[in-house]
Amino acid sequence: LVNEIRRAYKELKEIVGEILEFAVASEDVEIIFDFDNAVVGEFDPTMSVASGVAYSGYNLLAFAAKDLLNEDVDERNYGLGTLAHEVFHFVMHQMYENSLHPYALEDEQSKEEFRRVYNASRKFKDENSIIKTAFDLDTDETDDDRHCELIARIPDVLLTYKHYQPVLDDLKIIFKDLFGYYDNKVLKDMKELLPNIAA
């Protein structure tokens, strides 16, 4: 199983290297890999259908890693996408210290920009099942609560569809505002903050 973790690390590094580099350079993070289950319900009964969960205040990620053992490329890539998604949540917490949101609490300009991105993305949510789930979460959550889930779908789809470049190209057109925010705000901030984290 250690080899599977190494393989996953290498695959994530190829696609979302900046996220992985930031996570490694941050405070100690513990990742629990459960290779026996496809959901984290065994670890956390409140998360009965989730494949992963980030406990940001505890620097802990729990990941149902059964898909990483799957020989089917699509299933394995789905598992890699989920892992990237959860690591990304951890990084958002480290970067912005705002409950996993893709902007700092006091950054009203970025919050308003992401509200615009969220609303633009919602119009096309049915175009992709992974992105759609960000809008179909718990009905008690507000749209602002869902911002952290929507932005985490980018590393998720980058890994899930890594062998389907035409699908990724289409998603980058359909969700151009979302990918734009990810590239021009989140990754830009990540690259600027990384030297301070790594020091």
C-alpha cells in the first residue's frame, strides 16, 4: 500500500504540483488512507457518502482510497481527483484561514468576484457531474458556504479527466470564469505565499 501512496503522490505532482508543494511545505498534515472503503463513513459516520474529508482545524485529511487500488483507469482517476480535492481544501485553509474558502475573510473584493464566478458557473452546472455536486450539497448551506466546494472541483476534474484532454478543454471553456479564478487568483496567491511557507 505504501507503493500506491507513492504512485498517487507522483500522479498528483504531475497535474497539481503547486497544491502538493504547498501542502507539503505547510504545517504538518496527516492523511489517513483507508484502502478498504470507498467512503469515509467507517472513519466518520457523519460523512456516510463522502469519499474524503478535510478537517482543517486539525490538519487532518481522511481519504477512502479504495479507488486507488482499482485497475480501471477511470475509477483510479476518480480516486485521484478526490484526493486532490481534499488536499486542496487543506491548502485553502492554510492560505486564506477562512473555512476553506478561496479568499481571505477580509478580502471583500475577491469574495464578490467569486460570488460572480459561482453564479456564472451555476448556469452550466448540469454540464459536468463533478462540478454539479458543489451546487447540490446540503440545502442548509448558503451559496457562500458552497464556494469552498466549487473551487475544489478544479483539481478534482484535472485529475479525474487527466486522460481525456477534450473533456478538460470543453470544461475550461464552459467554466472559464471558474478556471480563470483558479489560475489567476488561487494559483497566483499560492506561488506568492509558497516561499514564506517553505522558509
